[in-house]
Amino acid sequence: QCIFNVMNDTMPAAGLGPGIPIDGTFGGATDAAVRRVQSYFHLAVDGIVGPNTFFAFGQGIGPRTTYGGPVFGSRSLTQGMSGGDVKILQNRLACFKYSTSLGGPPDGLFGPKTKAAVQAFQADAITNGDTGLPTDGNVDGNTFDALWIYTFAGGRGLFQGRNGFDVTFVQVVLKNLGFYTGAIDGFYGPKTEAAVIAFQKSEGINADGVVGPVTFWHIGLNNQQPAPKPLITVQF
């Protein structure tokens, strides 16, 4: 419900309809919102948030699990762990000022730099008014909730033909940086690919038009803002 409302406010031209109450109940309003998202991204319209619909929100589950798994959010994460979910954690943080704490592109290893990045994120969320969050650098229930609400990209690689809300984030940032001139619509088409390639060239990294861990990290180096800031407040 939270993510739908942010998506809706971020790309009003999509015509996703009114925002929905954030009440934790999957009722009629939520069902209708899910169906509108599914229709917009050309998915099967059934009102069920399954693997394909989660994928449009940038979250891989089931057969669409990314980076080799485990599924992001399926286990608590602490220093010393490794896996695809750790890489997703790093990707999500890397898109913001926490890229500096990480010190390099995501590698799937939860070391002290990743812990420091998580702690910085947790502190920013608390400053933003969130309650019930620790500042211990561990990622569990409440921190996962904050990550899902405040970090929108990093759950999968992005390239032409792969569409969703995480694409919207990349479009917004690249528009702010002067690389993207198209619509903020969540569709990874030729204009988005061209903007990604131009950005990659400017950063001196592999210019293949694919947004993966290295590109996510470079996005963060150029997007040094805290994550707990609504995407809609960014000017574009």
C-alpha cells in the first residue's frame, strides 16, 4: 500500500487512480490498485501479488528470485553473512549516500562497511520519524520495512524491456543529473537505455545499458541524499 502510493505520486501520468489507505488490510481498494498496476505494466490482471507483480515493484520471489537468492526479506541479515539477498541490500543502499559507506560496488558479502551503511540508513530513518528501528546495523523486520518503503531499486538488474517501479527511480535520478529527457513512466525503453549508457560513459564504467551493482553504486555516488526522503520531493 505504501509503495503503491509513492509510485502513484511519482508518475501521475500513468493514471493509476487515487491513493489507497495504508491499513494493512488487503481489501477492495488494495485489490483495485494492484489490478491497475498489473494493467499498466501489461501483466495478467488478477489482483494477486505474485512473482510477476512483485517483480514490477522490483522484488524477486519464487521463480523470479534474483542474484542467486535467498529471497530478499526471507531471513535476517547480519555481519558475516553472504548471498544474493545481501547483494540486494547493498544495491538498495548503494543508490543513495550510503554508497560512500559501502566503499565500492555491491559484492554480496556483509562486512563492516555494509554494517556501517545499514546503521547510517537506520539513523536517517529514525531522524525521519520512524519508530521501532534499531541502530545496530542488523537487518530484520522493521529495517526491512523501512528499506522497502524508502529504497526502490536494486532488487534486480535493469535493462531495456524490463519495466517497473525501480525503473522509475533510475529515470528520476538520471533526469536530475541531466542524462534522461523522457517520461517518468517506469518503462525501460530506448531513451532510458541511452541515458544509462551516457551516464555509464561519464563514470568510466562498462557502458552496456544494464543497471547492475556497479551502476547502482555509481548512481549513489551522484545521488548523495538520505533514502528516507519521499521520491516525489525530488525535482524533475
